[in-house]
Amino acid sequence: MVMPDLKLPSKSKECDRALIVASSLALMLAICMLLVLPALAGTETGEFCPTCPDWTDLDGWLAKKEVYEQEQQQKAQPEEQEMKLSAQSAEASPVTSESNSAPDGLFTNRTGAFAEALASPMAVLPKDVVLDISPSAARYIEGAVNINYESFFEKGGRLRTVSKMAKLLGEAGISRNDSLVISGECLPCGGGPSPAIFTYWLLKYLGHEKVRVLDGGIEDWTAAGLNTSNESAIRSKTDYIPDLKPELFATYDYVLNGGAQIVDARATRDYGIGSVPGALNIPFESVVEDERIKPQEDLQRIFAVLDRERPVVVYTNVGVEASLVWFALTLSGYDARLYTWRDWLENQPKFGYELAKIEANPNPVRSGRAISITASFREMEPAAENLSSNDEVRLTVKGCVTCGFGSPQSFANINRSSGMVQIGSSGKTTQSGGVDVQQADSSILRCTAIIYAPDGSEAARSNLLHSSGGKYVGIWNADVAPGIYKVSLVAIASSNAETFADVLEIEVTD
């Protein structure tokens, strides 16, 4: 049997050849991968690539990856910490649209004259000279010059003369051409912006044009990332040449004239004891919130009782706090002048009564018990040279430009038509040695007892009412801690008042 000659089909030979080619290509590809993969473990710059594993040396690549991740974590820690601190700061200083207590919210809301007179920390330019008026400060704005605002006053509380104030500024290296930003506060006085704003008024009075007040304190400055220093800066001495603006300061004549609206910016209780006749009470605290001047909208509501077409005179005991209301009025478009209670008082006639006797019953008194305070007065005989033909005291009207800072407690009601002042007599002839006050009209004398605690703070007030025998009696509920309490009297007669300080001591026991 003859076997056939078997031959492979041509298709089988083609498959063999394809297999050989595929194997060759696979081998070449594997060789290429072995060559390329190590390069993928890094970048074009040679830096480590954390997403490109080196399969030829996987353990080595993993070790490099661990080191790389540690380095990146260390770099990220400062940034994370900064973000955390920023978040904490934002949480600690919530923004309220009503109060504008947050610096950023407040600063962005300032417009018009307020934006020109109040400078946010970021609005202070390198060319600006920062004048810190703090009596003492732990930190200063870097580069700030320090002048204690109290240096502008004499020991007696009067404002220094213009020449002395100009010399003080010049010795600090400040000229009238400098662009100033006023900062600082009086921490011993309770803080707040009044000393800085008073200095703003003073510089405006001296003719300084380029002056602003820092809108905020040192905390706002540091929060803005700006530098501070433990010491104030020293500048070369220069000349300060004032150009007075007398229209910013009211004289006694101006107030007496009656053409201006009078604003008593003291606390309501002080206003109730005595004020310039016809004065409206707008306490200085009403224009301040969070130790900053309130937004314009709030001030408009506060000043709605005033006529914008008439000038305004603002006063307090020492004038410093009054500057807050003056500042707010001026920036709100009012023609405002600063005045002082002291200047008004110094132009009034002498008080017509002296304290004859004051006592407390019982004294000592147990804590929590009521105690009566009784005072009596006698009318003083006027000096002969002060009397006119009709036995009335004639007022000599005078004014003072640079004086008037202090805090006596009296005022007078002046007859503007005659220029005469009644000092409290009923029209009866004054007897030699004085006349008991009951001989006069009892309605012309009012008396308030002010009780001070052992630490000097005010504990209470009691109105003393007129009783029989010309005595004035009031009741004080001594619901206080044991100790020695001092009593002062404020007596008002015919709108003229006098303070009798520390005239009685009351002992409160357990």
C-alpha cells in the first residue's frame, strides 16, 4: 500500500510565521518597557514622581515615595496653621450689619466726610505721620510719634496757649504741612476714642488741614498684619506755625447770644443737676459704639432733634468728651463749635448761699437701713461793690478763646434783655450776718446729696426736699457694704449752683 505524500496546507505555514513575528514583537516590547519604566519613576526635571512606580525596583521606589510624602506634609503644616488661625480669628470677630463691630465691615461702610476723616489701618500711607496721643502705651504703631494729649493742658486743667501747643508739636517733629493720622487712647481714663478725636479738633483749631483719626485701635492695626513697636519714634525738631480757626471754638459771648443750639454732651444725671439754659442733652456715649463713632445712619437719627440750618455748640465738663459729638456733628454736615462747662461757670455770679449745717440720722447706720440727710443754708450778704441801685448783681460778660477746661458744678439763668442776674434773693432786704433761706422763696433752692463709696466711686444720689424750718431733707437707703461714705452737696438757687464737697461722713456698719 502506497502511502500518500502528506503536505502541510499553506495556511498552517502562514500561522507559524505570524506566531514567530508576534513573539518577536512581544520580546522587543518587553525590552522597551524594561528600559522605559525606570525613567517613568521621575519627571523630566529629575524630580521624584509619586504616581510613576518603578517596577524594576519597586522597594526602592516605595522608600523614595515615603520620604517625598513626609517632605510635602512638612511644607503644608505652616499653611494649614495659618488657615486655622484665620478661621479662629473670623469666628472670634463675628460681623453684624447693625453694629458694624468688625473692622472690615465698619471700614467699608464709611463714606463721604466720614471716610475722609477716619482712616482704616490699610488706608494709612507711608507718607503719613502717625501721632499717638496715649499717656502710656505698651505698643505703638511702627514709626508713630508720641505726644501725651494731656500735655496740651496746664496743671489747672486749662488749655495751653497757642504758642505753647505749637512749640510742643514742633519739638515732636510735626509741622502743619504734615499729613497726620491720630491714634491711641487713654487707658487709665477707660479707653475709647475721645482723646484722639479731641486732638483732631485741637489740630483743626490750629489750622492743620491734613489730619485723620485711625478708625480703630492697635488691635485692628495688628489684625491687618501691620507692624508695631515697643517704642515711639523720634523725629527731628521743626517749626509748627499755626493758622487759628476761631470758628471751631465757642466763647461765652457766642453762647450767651442765643443764636446757636446748645448741646450738653455730659451724662444725663449731670445734665439734670444743672446745664446751660435751653441746652439739649445728647450724651457723648450715644454717638459711640464699640469704642468707635457710630455709622452715619445712626447719627442721623440721634441728631434729628437739631436744626441743620442753625449752628450748634457742644460742651462737657472738660471738653474732651464733647469732641466726640462735635466730630459726629461736623462730619454730618452741621456747623458745630466746641465749648466747656468750666468757661460757662467762670462767667457766672457768685453763689448766693452758704451751707449752714448738714447731718445724717442715724449715724452710724446699719447696712440696709434708711438714713435721713438734713441740710440748711443761709443767704450770703452780697459785696457792696457788686450791687447796683436796685440791689441786683450785674453780670460782666466775657469770653475766652483758649481757656475753659475743667469740671465745676454750676450754671446761671441770665436775663439777656437786661444783662442782669438774680442770685437768689426774694427781693427782701438782706440782714447783717445773713438771712435764713426760709425767708426767701423756697422754690429757688434745690439740693442734691451725692454719696461716695470708700473707694471714691459714686454710691447713690438723693434729692433733698424743702421742709419746715428752712431745712432740706432726703432719704438714703444704705444698702451697701460697711465702710465710711462721704457726702457732697450740689445746691441750685435761681439757676446758679454750687458744689459743697465732702461736707459729711456716714459710717455704715454690719
